[in-house]
Amino acid sequence: MKQLQPKYIKIKSFIVCILFICVCIGCETEDTDGDGINDQVDQCVTVKGKKPKGCPILPKIGKVTLYLETSASMNGYFGGTAAYKQIVTDLAVKIDKEISPVSINFISDTIRGFPNNATAFSSHIATTKLAVDKSSQLHEIFKKIAINTKGQDVSIFISDCILSFPNKVVKANPNINKTAANSTLKNNIYATFIDLKNNRQAASLYAFSSQFFGTYYDYQNVKTKLPGIVRPFYIWVIAKNNILPVFDDKLLKITDFKPEQSLHFGLIDNMVDQYHILTQLGMVGEWALIKTDPKKGDVGIEEVNIEKDSPQEFYAAVDLSILPSYAQKADYISKNLKLIQKGCTAEVSIKEKGNTDKLKSKKQKMFFAQATHILKVRIKNIQLDKAALRLTLPLQYDTWYQAWSTMDDRQIKTLGKKTFAFQYLIKGVMEAYNNTDKSFIDLKFQINQ
């Protein structure tokens, strides 16, 4: 019998060891998102890029500054039992203790720093008259804040957000705030926020309400005493567009931070353009998945053979978690989703993900686990060898701000939660962060015979 050479024995032993290791640990080598971390241990499979254990390296939050508007029009929020004081002091203390140390400034025509910490601010706001400054122009305040928000800094601005010309201008023309709101006032806001956008800064807006005990100034600067009427106020957060989502996420985890509405500007840079077809969920007809790189998502189906009255159906898992909450709602998507068909006729529906026990493979289960929504595509007929479907959801802002706006606040006691010219403030910001031709969703499906 031929003797094995020592070198051959070593190689054979090495191969046996490798096979043994593979049997023990499963030789999991797939890396779906291409981050260098195998799926077996990857903790964040859907996020692309280099990161430890498959989790994203989040940018570090820099200096956090809270700016409190102290124009005379804000005085009523500091009086009596106004919830404003509790909301603002809770925000300052919780951010200081749970996110990052906070410095506090009072702002109107000028900026005045508060010399103590956020905890001392809680006592100060309860015992000191703060809103004593002259009226100031909102776009100028935003400009001051923008200039002072640098690098990884975060600025928080709290205000009633009423657009207005200076008092002497209103005295000369009592209706100017109303007649020029859609032109001059809105354009002033646009000019300020276009500078923010060009500096890669984004903004989040959160709406709250509180009792108001004090003097209200309408658009003609006529005074009205309000004995605890509920009025809206707003909290803006401004930061670089890579810092703001991180800060917003931490902010919304604060238990007592409960805004009634919100808007976000400059954050939707990357639309949802990937999906994964679930071949083990509700497959109807005979078709095959087009083979492609799993790291890039699927591209469609092939070998489709539609006979008369026998449509083909498939389901696709989609992750919409990066979209604003209103844009994730199935009824909103269904209402605004646009379907472009080339060489085929199809129906598409979408719903929020439920539960299923029909998925058996590890990969299919992973795609389902990562998804927030499930698409159902029903192909009724096909006319071309290579047909195509495209689903888009145009980027649109929520419209709640319209209901919170009024152009005549002279009967303020009966208006409820409305802010003078608020819609033009928001429109000015929207025009700065122009979203023409942008989409929340852009999914493309090849349908090949």
C-alpha cells in the first residue's frame, strides 16, 4: 500500500478541519448589505457602509443651544398656569441630562445668554419676567440662529412663529402684514432658509399648544387680553442634515416630548428604491425571480407566461422606515402612489406588514423582518417580451400647517390653535428646500416573458 507523503497528510488534515468547522458553525459567508459583516452576526443588515458588528457609526452631536424667543408677544406663555413653562423646562433639562449638555439663550433683536445650567433655568422661568423685549422679525431671528449653528452643533428655537413687519411699518400701514404675507414676508423666510440649505443644514418643526395669559398683538398690532386661551407655539431644531436625524431620534425618545404635529425639511435625500420579492408568500402563476446581486435588492420576475384569465401575482417586502410617519401610512401611500406601466397591465396594492408563518428560508424571513410594508403586484396581461412597472410616491409635505394658519387674527379668542400667516412661513421654508421631481419611493420592476 502506497504511503502518504507528510505534506499530503498535512493538506488533507487542514481540509478536514475546515470541513469540521463549517459543519459546526454553518460556514455563513453571505453579506447581504456589503458591510463586511456576515449576515449571521450582522446587527444592522439593511444599512450599507463600514460599521462595527454591522451597526452604523452615527455622527457625534456637538454643542446644543436652546434659543427662547422673548419678544413681548411671547409674554402670555410665561403667565399663570401655562403649560408652555413645563414643556420648555422639561425639554431643556431632559436634553441636558439624556442627550447632550445644553446652553440657553434668550433671543429677539439681540441674543442674551443665560448664565446658569438647564436645572437652574427651571426656577428662573417660573420667577422672572422674560418676555420683555420689543417685537422682532422672525426671519432675522432665524438668520442669527443659522449663523451660530456650526459644524455638528444643534440649535433649538422656541417661538409663537408669527410673521410680522416692525411696529413702525404696521402703524404706517395697518394691513401690510396681511397684504404682504405671501410676498415679502414669505420671501424673507425663503432667503433665510435657502442659506441654511446651501450650508447643508436641515430643520425639524414640532407644534405644541399652551394656555396664554397675557396680551396678544393681532396683525394690526391691536392688543387683546387673553385669560388662558389656548394658543399654539413651535419648537424648531436646526442642524446639519446628517446630525439632525440622529438628534430627532433621541428627542422623540424623551418620554414627555409629545408634539401635536411635525414637519421636516432637508432630511429626505435618499428615496426608497429597493425591495425584495417574497417567493414563498402568495405566489400565483408560474414565474421565476430574475437573478441579481442580493445586496442591491431585486429587479423583477421573468419566464412569465400569462394565459387568458390567469393573472400572475407576487409580493414584495419594502422598508419605508426612513419616511416621515404620515408618508408611511398605507392609506396615504395608496392615495398618492403613481403606477407607470410599459408593455403590461397590472394592479398594485400596499399594506403595512402583519405576521406570517409561510416563510421558511432564513433569507426570506430576514427580508420580511426588515420590511415595514408589503406590496402586492397582480399582472393581468403582458404585451412585450420585456415589460416594466414603475411605482413612485412624489415627495409631498403633510398639510396640517394649513389648518393651524389664519390671515385674520382680530377675533383671536374664537380662533383656537391658529397662527397668523403661518402657512406663508411654512411655504417659504418649503420653497427653500425645493422638492421638485423628488420622490419618497421609486421602485422599478422588470416583467419579462
